[in-house]
Amino acid sequence: MALLEVHQIEKHFGATQVLKDVSFELEQGQALAIIGSSGSGKTTLLRCLNFLETPDQGTIKVAGETLFDAEIPAARSEAAIRKKRLHFGLVFQSFNLFPQYTALENVTLAGKLLAKERADYKAGKKQILAEIEAQGRELLAQMGLSDREKHYPHQLSGGQQQRVAIARALALRPDILCFDEPTSALDPELTGEVLRVIRALADQRTTMVIVTHEMAFARDVADQVIFMDGGLIVEQGPARAVIEHPREDRTRQFLSRYAKN
Amino acid sequence: MFFASAEFQTVFAALNTGFVRTLKLFFITLAGAIPLGLVISFGSMSRFPPLRWLTRLVIWAVRGTPLVLQIIALYYVPPLMKLFSWGSGESGRFTAVAVAFVLNYACYFSEIYRGGIQGVPAGQQEAGLVLGMTRRQIFFQVTLLQMIKRIVPPMSNEIITLVKDTSLARVIALQEIIWMGESFLKGNQGYAGLVWPLFFTAVYYLAFSGLTTILLNRLEKKLEFFR
């Protein structure tokens, strides 16, 4: 059984339909790249997975559990959604780090707040918080940022900020980590360091959904690729096959623009 | 030496008494309007349209009419309509004035807060949501400090205006510092026709707004640790 099952998602913004009958599956430990031009609906799809947008139709299942079903309005309440969204982590294009917290605090804040809901929080507060801190340090080390723990976001480069954001998303141990054009706000120089980190996560079999414009990266790192256009999935399949030998004209057209560069 | 003269001592004591009332009104207004403004700003941003419209209507009415008119209305109308009375004498007048000031300033503050909150990028809220935070946690842990940083300069303006606006309380005979200064022109404690006490009140205002400016600048500096 696939870890993530997305079935017939539809989404409108007013009269504009931005997602049309979007269905796909993703196996545990695989990386899925979503490619397509701006306005093709890829970011909206990612935002639907993270409950930042509510689909008008369709279902989202993780490990067999239905997290979203458009037919069941009760499941849309905020309290119901809050815990479900923890199955997903999201890394934003513009990082969205909390500016008033240090790198380490950014990574540990949500974990510390969630820990308060644990039954054993009062009894084991010190130990729980120490564990969260230790885990946060470990994640920053994994991102190559051990020497930046106490830095505030504005003291970090874009690439460093995005790596902190990745550590922050990993801290809650999501089943599926999503990336929304993680390098689009970065200089080419800084893009590499972020892509290296994502590649390392792929090597560790982290289940990921990556919206990206980096075709070579998608081809080399992702297992599956989805090409979207006009809110539709035009083509999906193994990454190398879709990017090197696309079957659809529309995909070929899109990819040829990258080949020229 | 003039500052040792009986005239100066008498005037000085009277002005001090008036200024204490001014300060009392100032601090009570801040203590009431700072939190009330936050409640009003939430109302004006509510996702429930009727509440949003009602709040914005109130803000419009309060900001659209002179404070002096609000003080007079609040002081005289309830007793005239036999709703309730503010109580007699100085304390009754003070209560009415304080209520008018808190309401008036809360409306101004609420708009500053709204600007501050809406100025925090939507991505901050989204980052919090994705991390499983509740809306309350996002407001207090993420938005609030960023909002405070944004609103310090416009709040400084309002706070300094407030120090001076307290003089409007004299319209219902609250004996704040300007009233006291003027009293020596009209006749008070055997002195009449003195012009200088009225002008001397400026020293109090200048000293106080100077101090306020220093404190708010310090707060602004303190919040420079992030951007």
C-alpha cells in the first residue's frame, strides 16, 4: 500500500479551476518531484496536502488513514485538521523562519509547544525539553549548521535560512516532507547547498514531495515525477523516463525550454 | 530669588496637584486602551462579518468625532437619560473622563494594531499552522512580538498625543494641569492675572514627553535584535 494516496482532488479559486482531477500515489521512502510552469497548480496541490488550502473535491490518505475527504465537512474543523497536518512537513519558497527566534529556537519551538499537550509533560518537563533541544541540535548539525544555532535568521544567508527551515520541518518527524520551490528564492551559488541537503534526505529514504524548477535535480534525485499543466496532471512516471523521454507533447514543450538554457 | 517666592511656591504646588491628575488619567488610559485596543482590533479583523462591520462602525464613530465631544456626551448623557450617574464631584468627573479616554484611544490603538498584525507576512502564520500550532499560539509566540516591533513608532506618536490630550478633560471641570495654570489668571488663592503659570505648564509637558520618547526609543532599540 502506498504511504500517500491522493484521489481526485479538485480546487477552485472563485470561477478559476486550479486543480482538476488530481490523483497520484507515493510509496514510503520515495521522492516525488512536481514540475510544471508557474500557474500550473503545483504549489496549490502542495498547499492542499498541508491543509493551507481546502480542496473542493477528493480525498487524501496517509498510510491508509483518510486525512481529508471533501464529502465529510466535519473533518475540516481547525482542531481536526491541526493534528492531521503533522503527517506533513512543509518547506516554503521564502523560508518563513520566525525572525525573533534563533536558528535552534526556530527548530524547537513547535515541538516544545506540542509537548505541553503530553500527559507526562508536568512530571518530565525538564527531560522532555532537553530531548527536544538535543534533537534540534542534531538536526542543525545534520544540516551543517552547528555553528549557527544561536544566530537569528537575518544573520544567516538564504541557503542557511532554508536549511534551518528544513531542520524545523524535520523536527516534528513528518511522514512526508514537502518542498515548495525550495531554491527559487536563492542565488545559484546558494542553491547547491540546499539541493545537497535534500539529496542527502533522499538517500536516507525520506518520503518527499518536491515542487521544483530544477530539472536536473528532479531527474537525479526524485524517484517519480509529475508534470502538471493547467491544473491537470499531464504526465507521471519514473523521474528519468519522464524527463528524458516524455511521452506527451506538452511535457516535451515544457522541458525543451529548460534544455535550451 | 523668584523660585523661592511665595507666589512660585503656591503656583508650583497647585500645578503639581494638577499634573498628578494629568498623569493619573494618562496611565489609566494607557492601561485600559492598550489591551482594549487589541480586543477591538480582533473584532475589526474577525472572520464573522457582522462583528467586523459593527466594530468598524464603532471605530469610525469614535475616530470621526472630537474627543472633547465624546467626553461631554459621556459625562452628561447617561444622567440626563436616567441610565446611571457617574457619581458626584471630582471622582465622578474623573471616572467619566477616564472611560471616554480609554474608549477613544482604544479605537486609535486598534487601528495601529491592525496595521501591525496585517503587516506581518502571511507566511509566518502559515509556517505556524504547518507546524501544528494553534491560532492562539501563533499569535502569542510568532505574531505578537513582530507586531510590537512594527507599532512602536506609530504608538509613540499616539502616546505623546495622549499626554497633551489629557488637557481636554478640563471641559467638564476636571482640574488637570492646564486648568490649574489658568486658575491663576482668573483668580486662585489670592492670586489673579498671572499669565506665567499657564505657560509654565509647558515645562511639565515637555519634560514628560521627553521622558516618554527616551523610554520608547529604548524599547525600539531593544527590538532591534531581529528584523
